[in-house]
Amino acid sequence: MTKQTLAYILALTLMAFAPILTDAADYLPKNKADGGNVNVAGDKDYKNLFVGGGNVSINKKILGDLFAAGGSVNIASPVEKDLFAAGGNMTISAAVGEDARLAGGNIIINSPVGGDLMTAGGTVNIGEAATIGGDFWSGAGILNLNSSVRGNAKLGGGEILINSEISGNVEIRADKKLVFGPKSKVLGEIVYRGSSEAVIQDGAQISQIEFHKIEKTRTASAKRIVSVFLLIKILALFVAALIALKLFGKSAHSIVSRPHTKPWVNLGIGFLGVIAIPIAALILLLTMLGFLAGLILIFSFVLALLFSSIFATLFIGSLAERWIFKKTEINLTWKTVIWGVVISAIISLIPIVGWIVMFIAYLMVFGSFLQEARTRLEI
């Protein structure tokens, strides 16, 4: 995937969040102490539901839109409207009434999708029962398509297998291999870009392929690696921000709040900290008595930078909530994580200006983190 494709995915993601990031939605777990595993079941009806956790299972019909995120996500009951899901391993075994947007490491779909389907993942397997009522977009390392598509299809990946009927036009980019299986049937035009011609197995009924040969280059491979890395980074940051919000509730609120009230003070402290701490650590490392202290300081510095990058996501999310919803108080919730991750990713795609904005946000939060650490040490 290119940066343009990634930006397109993020934009669709943000639009998908719009009906969910309102007060009309339900959020689970309600209590942070509920733990990592979340099972949605019981008698309560849910219209628009947002749920996040380590392992998420949906065993209750959702009457509206569903957003689910976790290490593993299992959708075992129908979703009447739109579905957005993100996770490491994902299984969709119940019908989705309208559109579905899925991102994860391994995605398995064995149920109908009434509208458009969009997937981004490492391995995507779509079974025969998973009829797609609209258009299909997919970016994957390995894609196995065994379900019918009533609209158009736009596919990109390493290895792609098509073994079903596609009613509309098809655009494909396969870096390694494209195979049309014996049950494949494509009624519309086929435009294929790849390094080698498509493999057409006996029984396949497809129209003429417009083939564009793409020579493999190191630059193209590097771009694909960077794009995959960016997608993994977004998913990892999302999970890390959820965990940080759960484990460091009060401290997270303090760290995020300071840049709102005193942005320049925190920016200055963060800037000085980024410069002074490594210098101090280097000086300690050059002395025999301070060597161990220098190692500890370096480790603490790296850890502080890591946590600051996570809390910066929450800070950006809280800024978005204040500007969009005109909030006066800072209340860190699951919605804040969503806004922060998506907006941070979009800003990071903007050359120079976006990078400067993110760097300033990191410095502000880093300065606030140093102040919070000092406060905790004084207690």
C-alpha cells in the first residue's frame, strides 16, 4: 500500500467513526476494572456500540453501527448497519447489514455483507457464504476471495486468489501472484498490474485481461515495507493507548491536561529534557562511579519517550474533542483514543508541516511527563 492508499483508509476510518463518536453510542467496558476480555451478550439492546479490549466477542445482535477493537475480535451475532473492526485476529461469522471496514493481521469472513466491504490486513480469507452486496476494496499480503461480489472490486496485495463471481469491473495489483480459480467468473473489465501474467485455472470464466507488467524495483519494495510498517504502527499505537488509559487513568489525565493549560511551559521543559537528559547520561557513562546511573538514566529516558508518544496520542485526541464538541473539561475516554490515533496518523502523512506539528506535540507531552514523574517521586 502506498501513502495515498493509507491516507484513503484513514479518511474512510474517520468517516466511519463519525456516527459512533457521539453521545448516542454505548461504550464497553463501562468500568476500567472490567479487564481485558469483553463479551457482549445478555438482554440489553445496543444501537451504536463501541467496544474495546484484549479479546472482544459479540454474541448479541447490534441494532445500529458497531466499532470493535482488540487483540482478537469475534463477531458472532448480526450487525444491522455498519461495522468497523480492528484487531490482530478477526473472525466475522454473522451478517453485516450495510458496510464493513476491517483492519487486522488475520481476517476471516464467513457471513454476508450487505453493502461495501473494505479490508486491510496481512492475510484475508473470505469464504463462500460471505456474499458482498456492494463494492469490495482490499489491501493484503495474501487474499483468498471465495465469495461473490455484486459490485466492483479493487484489490492490491502480494498473492491474490479469486475463486468466485464478480459482477462489476476489477482492478488488481498483485506483486507476486494472481490466480483465477476454477469457480471464478468475472463479468466486467479486468485491469491487472503485476510482475507476471495471471494464472487462469480450468473452469474459470473471465473476460479479457488488460495486463500491465510492473518491473520489481528496490524502491517499490521499500515503499511497500514502509506502508505495512505504518499500518502496523497505527494498530499498535491504538492498542497501547487503550492499555495506557486503563492502567494510568489519573496520571494520564494529569499528563494530558498540562499542555492544555500551559503549552509553552511544557514545550520548553520538553525541549530542555530532550537535550539535557542524554548529555547528563553521557557524562555519567564516562565516569566509573556514575556508569550504572548513566545506564539507568538512558533506560528511563527511552521509556519516557515511548510513553510520551502514547500520551501525545491522547493529547491530540483531547484537542480534537475540545475543538469539535466545544468541550471545556478534559475527559479521557475510548473516544479520545480513536480521535488521537486517526488524527495523529493523518497529520504524520503531511510532509514537513505535519512532522513539525507532531514533534511539538511530543515535546509538550514529554515536558508534562517529566513534571508528572517529578511529582510522583516527591510523594
